[in-house]
Amino acid sequence: MSQTTPASSQYTWAGRFSEPMSDLVKRYTASVDFDKRMWRQDIRGSLAHAKMLAKQGIISAADLSDIVRGMAQVTSEIESGAFEWSLDLEDVHLNIEKRLTALVGDAGKRLHTGRSRNDQVATDIRLYLRDAIDDILVLLKAFQTSLLDLAEREAATPMPGFTHLQVAQPITFGHHLMAWFEMTRRDAERFADVRRRTNRLPLGAAALAGTTYPIDREFVAAELGFDGVCENSLDAVSDRDFAIEFCAASALLMMHISRMSEELVLWMNPRFAFVKIADSFCTGSSIMPQKKNPDVPELARGKTGRVYGHLTALLTLMKGQPLAYNKDNQEDKEPLFDAVDTVSDTLRIFADMIPGITARPDNMRDALRQGFATATDLADYLTRKGLPFRDAHEAVGLAVRRAEELGVDLPELPFETLKSFSPLVADDVFSVLTVEGSLASRKHIGGTAPEQVRAAIARARQRV
Ligand code: ARG
């Protein structure tokens, strides 16, 4: 049996209630433990609302100055940790309003004129998310810059490119890193796009139908830096599609980071040994003294799952809701906040980790040799000399088989042996069989030639 507390005037809305609320119900319905993180946005929104009320003559100038003074006091109490958050007051909005009223009296009670917690919370979340997106865009830029710096350092470092995780053709490590960069560039575009739709003001919708007071919504929007107002009051208080979009953009970003992480984990494995990661991003084993584990990329790969989970949670939260506001929407915050935290921390740690990655070029080159990475170049060579590509493909396949038997790479086959697979082989063949020759010949935009990689980096630097 749960305990009960009496219905008392401490509930802002308790007027019509005769039965007390059980402690369990109180705990179940309260959100203050997690929504208090929006306190700055709540106060910002309230101040803009109060300013508008005064401008419109709905409250007096004296009320406004009491509210401004009281909110300054509330702000310093929260900042110093002196503020007492109370579960009895349900959420961040009622906690702040109650304290304001204790500090300034009736002016505090007038603040909620023409407003509902429904449009208030929708405004707070949008302000919060807009701020979070701005922070994430800064972090993304730092991550991108660290990628570009590493790509520049490794613009001409040959490594195997893979398809089916089998050695395919030579690429440069810088080119590979620039593929990562392109992924993040689209991620940044997506976050900026979500920001546009997030940045609309719900306030003024009140509970759901609008309000009878002569409010000025455009004024409040401008005060808060919104690009405009939500144009339907029902939609304004109910939809959380902007939060869902944010989680979708976050899920895609994490998917990209997870792929990068998977590659880092593979490359750290001694069978690959393509890179080293600074020790400070790895951990040891409590039982195996020799171990150095790539924990940071592994965790990033793992955390991707929770962000996918948040996207699914919010989509599911929304799908059954009739218009307009429903309490279900209180459940939007924890997934959203955790997505913000996970994405922010992951970007921060990747921006720090990337500069500590060093290539191991000898191992990359060994892998190229063992994979006959220039086989396609030989086929292209024969094709240029007039052999139909399919015939060239077959001739080179036979040459690879021979090289494999002899335990050598293609350029190490004697000239006469190479020529035995096609009379078109001439002594210029060796230049196309080298890794450097192969790289240099892919010199169109988007190709792996070091000069193209450097050009791509230069273009990218203009854009970030
Ligand atoms: N804590 C609530 C939420 O997060 C605030 C809005 C409450 N509105 C209401 N009518 N009970 O959604």
C-alpha cells in the first residue's frame, strides 16, 4: 500500500480535487527530476511572455519588474544549488512559478495569464533543443577539423581499399578518412535542417485553443530568437516531430560513427595493425596483461543502439496520440536528453581521439601486396591496348593465380611470365603495377590520387 498526502493548496491545480494523491502516483506523474535541466529555457520563456503581457497592458509595468527581479533571484538560487526542487510541485514549470510567487507575491501569480503549461513546455523543449543543436554543430565542426588534419597528414599514405572486407584496390588513408568526413558533412546538414523546424514558437497556443487575451506572439518569437510562430494552436502543443527528427539525425550520425568505430577496432587488431590509437583512449584487461583494448570506439559502437532506441521510443510515443496535448508527451524528455548527451559526448571524444591516431604504413603496404591490389590496373592497361575488358579480366585472373603459386605480388612476376598472359604486355607495364602508379592514375574528382585527396581537403576546409 502506498502512502498518501492530503490534497492541499500546495498543488497549483488542486482547487477542484477532494481526494489526496498517493505518493506513488505523485512519483509516477512527476517530471521535475529530469525536466529541471530545462530551467534556463523555462525562465527565458517566462520573461519573454511577461514582457509581452506588460507591453500589451495585460499586466502592469510594476508586475513585470517584480517578475524580472524575482526571476533573477530564482536564477541565482538554482545556479548556487540553494533552490529546493520539490516533487510535490511536479515539474520544472510549477517549481519555478511557485518560488517566484513566494518571492514577489501576486505578480508571480499573474505570470501564467494567457499561457498553459502545454504551450510552455513545448516552448521550453524547442529552446532547449535549439541550444543543444547549436552546441552539437560546434562539436561536429571540431570533429571534422580533426578528421581533415589527419587526412592531410595521410593524404598520400597507400592502404588497401576493401570490398567485401577483401583487399580490392589501392587507396590512400587520407582518401578513406575523407569518406568519413563526407558522412559527417551530411550529418551537419541534417542537424541544421532540424534546427530550422525546431525554431518556431508554440507559446500563445495556451492549453490548445489559443487565448482570449490580446497577446502578441510575433513579439515573443522575436524576443526568444524564433524564426516564427507555430501556426496552429493544436499542433503547437501536441506534436513532437522536431524531437523525433533530431533523434533520426542523431541515429544517422551515430550509425556513421559506429562504422568508423568498427574500422578502428579492425585496424587495431594485430592481424591488420593499420593504426595505433593513443593509449589514453584504450584500456587494459584485468586478467590478460598483454591486452590493449579499443574501448572508446567499441563503446561508441555500442551507444549507437541506445540512440536508435530513443528514436523508436519517440516515434512510438507519438503515434497513438489524438490532438492535442496528452500527458504521454512528458515521456519525450528522457530519450531526447539522452540522445543529446550521447551524441555530444561521442563527438567530443572522437574530436579528441582522432589526432592521436597514427598510421602504420608498412603494414598497410604489406596488405596491399598480399591482396594483388593492382590487378585491376593491369586489366585496365590491357584494355587501353585494345583487349576487350572481359578478356583482360580473364588474362589478369590467370596472372594472379600464377603469382599466388609463386608467392609473389604481380609487379614481382618476371616480365616474360607477365607477357605469357598477353602479347600486349610491354615494358611500360611495371609503372601501372606499382601502388603509386595506381593511385596517381585515379585523378578525377572523387578519386584517390593524392592530389585529388588534397584538393578535396582544401574544398572541405572552405565548408566547415
Ligand atoms: N510536465 C509536463 C510535460 O512534460 C508539462 C505539461 C503539463 N501539462 C498538463 N496539462 N499537465 O509535458
